Amino acid sequence: MLSSYAAAAAGSSSRKPNRTSTASVAAARPPAPSPSPAPAPPAAYPSAVSDSDPSSYSSSSGDDADLTASDSATASVVSAYLSVAGEGADLSKVGIFLSSAARRRSPPCLICFDPIRPSDPVWSCSSSCFAILHLSCIQSWAHQSASGAAVPCPTWGCPKCRFAYTKSQTPTSYLCFCSKTEDPAPDPWILPHSCGDVCGRRLNANVDSGCEHTCLLLCHPGPCPPCPAVVPNAPCFCGAHREPRRCAHQRYSCAGKCNKRLSCGLHRCPVSCHDGPCPPCAVQGKHKCECGETMEEKLCSERVFQCKRDCGGMLDCGKHRCERGCHGGKCGECPLRGRRTCPCGKKDYPKLECDAEAATCGSTCEKVLGCGRHRCPERCHRGPCDETCRLVITKSCRCGGLKKEVPCYQELTCERKCQRLRNCGRHACKRRCCAGDCPPCSETCDRKLRCGNHKCLSPCHRGACSPCPLMKTISCACGKTCFEVPCGTEKNQKPPKCSKKCNIPRLCRHKLECRPHKCHYGACPPCKLTCGEELSCGHICKERCHGPISPPNPEFTLKPTKRKMEKHIECTPGTPCPPCKEVVLVPCLGQHLGQERAMPCSKWRPFPCQNLCGNPLLCGNHYCTKSCHVLEVPLNQPEGDPIPSFSKENTLAESCEQCNLPCQRAREPPCLHRCPLRCHLSDCLPCKVLVKKPCHCGAMVHAFECVYFNNLKAKEQLKVRSCGGPCHRKLPNCPHLCSEVCHPGTCPSVDQCMKKVNVRCACNTLKQEWICQDVLKEYRNSGRDPKEVSKSQFGAGLLACDDNCKKKLKAPDSELHLRKTQENKSPIVEVANVPKRRKRRDRGQEEVKASKFQEVKTYVLRVLLIIFLSIIAAAGLYLLWKGIFRLSDWMNEMEEHKARQRHLRGSMS
């Protein structure tokens, strides 16, 4: 079998096409014949492949593809392999890559997203993904990944599978898939980027597999197929069964019991034939612990165990007991035997028994403390030394920005934040007292990836982000044919073609009558039958079927290459039925006779005519003057009328206008007020308007309802208007008021006033009481009119002065003369054009004179204010002088601190 395998490899190399032939010869060259009819590979690869990295394709299509019949170059690649593998060859993985390469598609590069042409230099990942990328893109990617970070990285990763490559593995030249030929020339008779020679790569790199064969395919993209060689006696995992098997599947399970001896050495493996070591023995049993005191039920693999009891046995010294737990064998020697020393270890006690305690030597302990730099200063003592070293030393913080004397155990850190950029080159460290070893950036990159759909979730980094690792699935409408493409390239992909029948049910009413069609991308084709659906008006739709259609797949949108002229279709699929075109008679809104119109059923609309409404209003006296409108209550409607009648529930119904005219009826009893109601049929309401009527004397005003006052007689009205109090009208000839009760007409006591009046002489010395009638008679007798006499002078001067009146007037005259002479002696000089208020104010200010106490008080206050301002000025000058000196001292300290730092940096360097 090995010789046939080698012969097949030699035959495949001899069938390598000649690249030096001319174009005409290459065009007339027939496809390379295969030695035997190659069977079709199993349906594990799709009929429609991706335009990107083929290693990520996945399909569920049921259509099998024949690699040997699809392309002559593909047939020549797999012919040698099929001659050895025969029927049942597994080409599912490599078939995807070969099918994509045979169709001469241009998959996009995962780094630049540009299509890869057959003439472009490429690089292929040889780890697991076998992604094909531009050579220049992967070289730039490797350089940025290795040197882009703050700390150079010795490796770089594949953009797709993240497999780590060393710097020495950075591609420097354009090689074929099998890495035998540099800069392979493009040839139409072989696969792009292939040398056309036998691949020759080892099929299984695992040494334990036992396979030493090489790949028989011609130079190809993607992984190598399984080894097709036959091993005559391939043992199963347990070695109990042997049978001939393919080399790639020579390790198998015979489905019998393993029956290998387990690690316990007592039982055999009960599991079916399996790969790898046998599981632990699971046989239950009672087992003793190591000391033999406890017995428990345990698994056979756990039969050696320790109980929780302390040993407590006597050591070989016979003085101490064993402090270990459960164990097997003897307890051992006493740990206190042998060389004995003091606690610090400086003095030996060679003959000291194990049960005797070693004495201290009295010298300094000098054991190294926990800090690792100082020794214990105490005398030799038992027990551990103090872990905290309290020796005061000068320490500097981690960043070197602070020096201070602190205890040795105490850590010294400053509060300064590190401003160095982290390895990402974008964010500062911000760690307090950083020693320079800034940690990696903990922020998320969060930059938008090249795909345009997602953001980078990696830690913040330098350089370009990795390509989006997600894949997008493009499928047909039924989902049975699909492939995956890298995220970001789905918008430029064409959907796969599927030969299955469309399983989307029709949504129109012709579900069972429509002809079935194949699976398609987008919406289903429209139905070509007549609609035949009954409209709301009762007619049948005679247009082409325009029922609802299934929506297209919204996952991808195809961009049309050419703009086609859209044909005008009256009935678009997914739209309701077109308007009905039947002619009907439609009455006007007001249902006037002889105003009907003939119009299409679809354009049936209620319309107003040119007439007025004419409907009787609610008042019963007038008619509606609105234009024709829909009545709330329709008029006599004939039975069987197809036009629906308008009712109060109709949204178009409109009520007639309301009568806004005032009531024009004469009221009973008659009055000057009109009825406040609108035009109405019933009797008017009684007039409730308040009528104001003053009383006869004018002392008060009465308010009566109009209907009440008008129903009274003339005498009753005069009686009601009286206020019932005294008349307040003034008599015409004297200053007194009428003494009668409020009455209509003139006052009866005009010339018969009986009130008393004080009558005086001209000097107001004599005084008498007269009746008002006598005073009036006296005025008339003297020829004076009483109406011309004021009320205050009424009765004055009617009496004649006597001798007593003249004596009393002499003294006041002399006093008055004396007072006038004094006023003339001290005249007041007035300034012209000065107001009286200002004169009075100035006169008051001249009279006020400041006292001696007020002058002293004002002087003292001024002196105190001057002293207070002087103290404030002196304090300000003193504080300014002190501040200048402190600023100078602080500047000197800063210069000394900087000089010390420069000295420390120079000593450290």
C-alpha cells in the first residue's frame, strides 16, 4: 500500500501543467484527465461560498458539488488523492478553499478589506485558520504588533486566529501555499497563488499518531485532507482488536471493555475501549487508615487515607510523644536529640539531654530580622525575634521624590501622581509614588473597528486594532444555503443561490392557486391572478392580485448596479384594493330634492348644494340660514336607500344654527326693559330688574323689582317711596331743615319755622333767643333778604348795643394798638423769590446754636478716627514686611531642595 501511495505521489507530480506554454496553447489545452472517475465528496461544503476567508464558511445546503467537474484546475489538484483514497474521501475542509479558488473570486483581506486578486502577493496562515492576506498588509501588521507597544513584544499574532508567530517568522517574500516556490507566476490552468507541484507537507504533525505520509494534492490553499493510506493491522485503544483502517483514523475504539489493569493493581478497567489513561478505580470497600485505628468505606482509588486522630506515640528517646497526625510506620527519632545550642546559636551544649531546656548565653541575639538588613539588638532570648524592625533610617519613596527618617518596618510613599504614559501611549499612569514600573493600561480601547459595526474590547493598546473576530452569516430566504463572511464585508456580498422551492407561504387569498417558485432572495414575486375580493361597498375588485406579500430578508441589502426604469403598475403588491369605479347617485348634505349627483363609488363624498338649509330652528319662529349641511336628524328617508343616512352619531352631522335674535314681544305689565332671553315660543319671564327710586326727601334710595313696582297704583308708589324718617330738605328762607316726616311736594313749614335762634348784637356782647319766624320778620322789616344771610351770621346784629358794650371795647383797643407798635419796631427782612418753607427752615437753623459739649464731642471723635486709621496702616506695613521675608526664605529652601535632588541623581547615575 505504501508503494501505491508513493506511485500516486509521483504520478501527481508528473501531471504538473506546463507554465511556459503560450497563451494560445494554454487556451486550446484540454483539462488534465483523472486516472479514475473521482467520486463526489460528501456534502459538507456549501454550493455557494464566501467572498472572504474561506476557512470560516459554513453551509447547510443539500446540493452536493463535484470538485472534479467544477474546474479543470481543481480536478487536477484532487485527482492523485482520489486515486488513493477512492470512495468515501473526506474533502469537506479543503473543498471549501478549492471551490473558492476555482471560481476565481476575490476574497477581501481582513486587514485592509480590499479584494485579493490572483496577481497580488499574499501570505497564508499555516496554523489553523489558513486565512489569506496581502503580503504587505501582514508585514505591516507584524511590525506594528511586535514594536508598537511600549515594551517590544517578541511575537506577533495572526489577525484571524491570533496564533503567535515569532519575529523570525515574519514573511519577507511571496511564497506559494506549500512554500516551495517563491513569487509563483499566475497561470490560468492552476489555482491562484499555487506552484502547481505536489504539496508534500506532512499530513499529521503529531509524532504519536504514527503517520509519516505527505499530502498528495497539488499545491493548494487551506488544510491538507486526512491521510488516505491504509494501515493493515491497526490496533484499537485497548489493543484487543485489530483491523485494516485509514491512516488518519487508525486510532479507534472497538466498543468492548478496556480490561486494562488499573493503578490499584487489584481490579481491571470496566469502561469501554477508550483513549488515554483509565479512570480511577471506583470499587467500594472498607479500608483502614495509615495508623490502622479507623476503618471507613472508601473507593479503591482512595483506600490510602489518614484519619483525624493524633498519633500520640512515644518517640525513640522515650521522653517525648509524637506530635504528627495519622501516619504509617514508626514515629521516628526525637527532634531534640543531637547538637543543642542556646537560642541565638552562639553557645553549644553537647551533653544536654533532650528533655532539658537550653540556657541563654547572655550575648546579643544578632539574628537577621524580617527586614533582611538589620539584626536583633536584644540579648539571647527564646522565641522569635520581633518582626517589626524599629530602627530609624533615612528612606526614600519609590519614585525618589521624598526622603524622610522613618522606622525600618514602615513603608514610605509620597502623594505625587505618576504622569508617565502607560504602554498604550494614551493614558497617564496616575498611580501614587510610582517607581517607574507603570502597570499596563486597564482601560478598554473602545475604538471603532474597521468593520464599522463593533468597538475594540481589548485593553488599551498602541497601533491599529485587531480585525473584528465576529462573522456574519449570509443565507438565502429559506436558510438552507448560507455562508459566513467577516464582519464588515457583508454589505458587499451577493446572497447565495438556492435551488430549493420557496417555503414562504403566500399571504394573498390565492394560496392554493399560485404556481410554486424557487427559493429567492428578497420578496416573493407578485401573484398574477385577479383579485376578486369583495369591497366594502359590495362590488368585486377586478384588478390584478395586490394582496400582501412576504417581507424580504432585512439582514442584507443589495445595491443595484444599474438604475432600471420603474414600470407603472396600478396595483402594487401589498397595497389595498384600488378605489371602486361604480357610478352611484349621492344626495347633498341637506338631502334637498333634485340635488343628487352621479359620481364613482370610490369618489363618493357628501357634498353641499347651493341652497340654504331651511330647516326650522328650535325657537319655532325662524329658519336655518346656513349653507347646505348634514342634518343631525335626517328628513323622511325612503326605505331601501343604499346611501347611509346621517344620524346624531355621524361625525359629519352638524346642528342647525341657534336663533340669536332677541325676544321682540311686549311685556305684561309693560315696562321699559326688554326680555333677556333669545327668541322663544313660551311666555316671557317676569322682569326682575331692580329699579332705583329715591325717597321724597332724598335721604335714601329704594331698589324695587320692576314687576313689583309697576303693579302698584300711583298712591301706593308714593307711599312706598317714603323713607319714614324726618324730611332732610332745607327750608328756603332759613338755615333749618324741615321737621315733618318724609313727604312728597313742598315742605308745609316754609314760613312757620318754630325753631329757636340765638340773636346777638354787633359786638357779640348781648345775646337773646328768638323764634325763627320773628328773625325772618325782623330781616324783612329791616329790608334785608334772609336768603343772603349766611348760616354762621344768621341772627347776628339784630340787637342794638348798649353802654356796657362800649366800656368793654376800650381795653382791647389799647392793647391791640400796643401790639401793633411792637411789631413795627422789629421788622423781618424777607428775601424776594424765596418759598415760605425755606424761609421757615432757615429761620429755625439761625435760632439753633451748637453747645460747648457737642463741639468737644465732635473734636474727640475726629482724633480717635485719625488714630485708628494710623494703627491700621502701621499693621499693614508690618505684615507686608514679614511676608516678603518669608517668601525669600521659602525660595531659598526650594533652591536647596533642588540642589539636593540633583546631587542624589548624579550619585545614583
